[in-house]
Amino acid sequence: MKIGVIGAGILGLAVARELASSGAEVTVLDKESRVAAHQTGHNSGVVHAGIYYAPGSLKARLCRDGVAMLREYCAEHRLPYDEVGKLVVASTRAELPALRRIAERARENGVPGIAELDALGLREVEPFAVGAGAVHSPTTAITDFAAVARRLAEDVVAMGGAVRLSHPVRALSETASGVVMVAGRSRLRFDAVVSCAGLGTDRVAALAGAPGDVRIVPFRGEYRRLRGAARGLVRGLIYPVPDPRYPFLGVHLTRRIDGEVLVGPNAVMALAFEGYRWRDLSPGDLREILGWPGTWRLAGRNWRTGLREVYGSVAPDAFLTAARRYVPILGPADLEPAEGGVRAQAVGRDGRLLDDFAIDVHGRIVLVRNAPSPAATASLAIARHVVLTVPLG
């Protein structure tokens, strides 16, 4: 059976590897000249343990399964994987009830080693951090997801598959016997196609004749990083208590596998699907984004939050203020700009932010509609789940 996979990020490559291991002839296609060019290559590298997600949700189940699979995969292929641990810190006593709910949810999701700490206990984990209390997840880890993606691509090729880069998908149509795709200058025929297109999800869905009831709205996450000796002030991961109304976790401090410590991200709507900077403006992309009624309904309900995020983007001291809430010893000289990323966030027509993973089957075409964090963590488990939806008959 011949199957095409659109997207050479970590999820598309994980799906391709899963399909190839079952005996399918797999071809991965991507418009970029390298794998992991977008979301996979622009994240902080956190392997989430599953402490936040609604028990029983696809996110919760696939995250916990995915952590175990990813840990084993990294060990097998000698890829970096370091359980540095995470503290979710209540900065005031008013946040303690929400913190307790996070601990309860984490235990319900089967996250191992969860501990509730007081103000003194959290400093035993992170000596320079302060707060009214914290939840400690000692098995939360960090890795290099781009390196994992490159290894997955090698696996696909070793199993007889192909990874065709610089092959943008231009046309997609279902026939009585399969799917015809035009990618780059090639005309290809497949028995089925799986789209893991990330920021390009809507365009692939439109080519497939399945625009659906949600659209991708790109949110840029901007970062600063600690410079010099200030990196030694953070041992692992320090996160705030998240606002349950939003799927974004707020500005946090994240040690990376390369030793850098990131501060961020914020969440501002990008002006292009690949809008990594304010000056990255695409009129065509912006028309698509603003042409979706859900974008305006989302903005109408959350304009105050949106203004705060924009202010945080342009105000020089905003990231420092956020970081000092948890590590007050930090000063202005300790932060410098760092590379950001863009998150593909699905938004419903009613302005609802889609929180869980979402997968649609349209005839012989499987469309991954929403795969936000922890999709990289859960990628191997998501791949196993997606493959079960592929029409093999």
C-alpha cells in the first residue's frame, strides 16, 4: 500500500515511521528544504509529563503514552533526554487552590512522583525561586526535538520510504482508486494520504475539499534567554500556575538541552502563518486569518488579554518583570533576545480555542486539524493513534 504523508515535522515523520513499520510504502513531502523547519525546530524542547491535561482527554492519554515511548526511543538511538524536573509555582497564596487542582489532575493522569511543596520546599528544588507553594514534577524532561525528527526521517528511509523535501503540495484530489497529489514538479498517486501540515493545515484541507469547522490562527511565541552566569540560577523548569481559560501556559523559565535558559513565551497573533517576527507580514495570510469569523470572535472576547500580550512583546522590561516574579534576583543585564516560534492553534467558528488534539478522516485523506503542545512529546503515541484512522481498504 502506498501512503503519502504531508509534513516533515516530528509528527509527520512519526506517522510515516509507524506506517512504514507496518509494511506500507511511505513518501513524506514537505515544502521546506529540511525537516523540522517550523514548530518542531522552534520549541523549547520540553517533554511534558502530562500534569495539566483534562483526565480522559486525548491529550492526557497520548501524552502519558508518548512520554514512555519517547524516552525509550531516545535511549535506543542515543538522543539527548534529561529529566530536569518542573516546578509549577504559585506566586501568591490566592493561587494555591488552583495549584492543588493541578496536583490532583496530575495524579489522576498517572504522572509519577508528584509532590506538593511549600515556600521552603520549592527552594530545595530551585534555590533562587520564590513562591507561596509549588507542584514538583521530577520526571518532566528536556530533549532536542529537531534531532528526534532527523532520526525519525532516517528510520523512514531505512524502512524503504522516502522523504522528499522542497516539494510543496499544490493539488490534492481523491479518485475512485486513491489520491492524486501534485507536489513540486511531481505527480504522485497514493492509496491514502495523511496530512500533518501544522501551520499549513488549512491550505491542505482546502485542497482536499474539506475546509472543516475550525481554522488555524498562528500565535507567535517570543522568548528571551538568560545570559552568562545567570543561567546557573535555574536548574530545570519553572512555570506559573496556568490560566484555565487558555491553552497557553504563560511566561516561564526553561532550561534547554544545550544549556541555555529561555524566558517566555508570550502569545501574540502573528501577521503571517510563518510570522516569526513583527515585520513578517503576508497580506494573503492575513486575509485568510482575518477572514475566519472565529478570529474576530476570539479577539472580541479576549481583547484585554491580547493587548497585554502585545504590550509584553514591545515593552523592553516585560519579560524581566514576568521572570522576576519567580526568580527575583534576575536583573536587566541578565536577559537577551532569543529566537521565537509560531504555534498553529485551531480556532472554531465561534471563537473557541480548540484545546485537544483533533483528527478528521475525509475519504482516503486523514487530516490532523489540531496538534498543539504536547504534540512533540506525544508524537510517537499520536502516530500510533493516527495510523488506526488511515483507510487501508
